[in-house]
Amino acid sequence: MTETRRQRGTSKKKKTHELTAATADKHDLYQRSVQDPEIEIAFVHRIYKKTFGRAPITLREDFCGTALFCAEWVKTRPERTAVGIDLDQPTLDWGIEHNLAAIGEPGQRITLLRQNVLDPLKQRFDIALALNFSYWVFRTRNEMRAYFAGVHASLEREGLLVLDAYGGPYSMEAMREDEFERTRIKGGFTYLWDQHVVNAIDHSVVNHIHFEFKDGSKLERAFTYHWRFWTLPELTELLAEAGFSKSHVYWEDEDEDGEGTGVYRARKRADNAGAWVAYIIAEK
């Protein structure tokens, strides 16, 4: 239910044969239904330049998966570089083949590291980001604080950490998205977000992503996530404890009908909604 607030389904992909569960590639489906790096790079660039008066150049992408964000990042400016970090080598290999090879990477401008995001890095970065709630894999305050502290140490003096978070009452109960709405993605498939387990006592959650196709076939549990559900106050408090000087919550504007516009602005107060996605920007 939550991720669809940010779904656009407008990725620039050439049309191919009609997709089915047998022919579809789950990484391709994920990129087309969940990620929109062009818009998020523009957002990150705007916030960084507003904060520090210059364009960000160096990027650290944690839980980078197929490194799509890294690929799009270096395309925007010739001087930009990126380091992507992930534990899953097959996913990194897929990203190299489908996202990086065409631009001659990894190489001079993109480095991919198969390692734990908690491991220290020698490099320093203008921007670090962990998107699509990936950092929620850390389930205790100590683990999350340690992660934030490690990122803080890897940032330049003028550095930002960019996170996203979801919430709202619908996010705190088990449900499949098809109980309310179905997110049809351009290209002939449907994305379903499944909040399979939500434990009210310790906020542990199990979420799945499913895909369905026009021929009736299904790709069930293409992706599964075992996370802790974190609230915005918890996260901003832990960022401060980890050494970040400031953190700001960017909330989505709404139109006259109460629909999200895709424009996020820094807010001190926001009315709760059934389901929402926000960004947290932390300044070193």
C-alpha cells in the first residue's frame, strides 16, 4: 500500500513482447515499478545546492541493488562519481550487465563494492543515500545508530544523508494492496505491495512484492523484506545521536483533491494520512 504513493510507471523502456511470469525479469520489473532515479537525483541536487551553494559530485548509494541510481547519477554530469554497496553479488552482476556496461562501467566513475554497509570506507562523499526503505533491515536502535554513525564518518564536511520512510495507519496493519487498489505499470504488468506481517509489539514486519501479467500469470513474492517499521521521530533522534547536526523531513504536497503531487518540501508539521512516503535529509 505504501510504496505506490511514489509509483509512476513512466520509465523510458522500449516496448518488447508481452510480459508473462515466465518471460519477465524481476529486476527489470522492480526498476520500472519502484525506482525513478531521474526525479530523485533532481530532488537531491536541489536540496544539496540550496544547503551548500554548490552541486554535489560524489555519491555513496547503500543497498544499491542493480546500481540504477549510480548509473543515472554519473550521466547527469561528467565529473560525478558513485560508489554502490550491496551484499548480493548476483544482483550487482545484473546491474553491471543491464545498467552499467552500456556506459563503460564499473570503471573510472562507478565503483561497486560487495560488502556490508556497516564496514568503513576510505572515500568521502557529498551525498549518501539509502532508498526504498532498505536501511530498515536494521532492527534495533543500536544497529541503526551504528549505521548512521558510519555514514556520518564517510561524508564530507558539507555532506547530506538522504533516506526515505513510509507510514500512516494503513502501514501498520497486514494487507495486500489489491484489497484497495492495483498499480498498473506501463509495459503490461501490475505491481502489488503485500504487508504480510506487522507485529504491533516490536514493529517487525514482513513485506512482499508480487507482479501480475495480462495473461493471468503471477510472479509471487518476487521480493521479500524482513524489516522493522521505524517512525520519523525515532529516525531523526537516532540521526542526532549518530552525530548529524540537523535533519529535515520533506513531505509531499497535495492537490485540491488530496492527491500527491510528487513535490516534496521541508515541513515541521504534517497531518497524518492513511499511507504516505516522506524523505529525511540529514546534514553532517
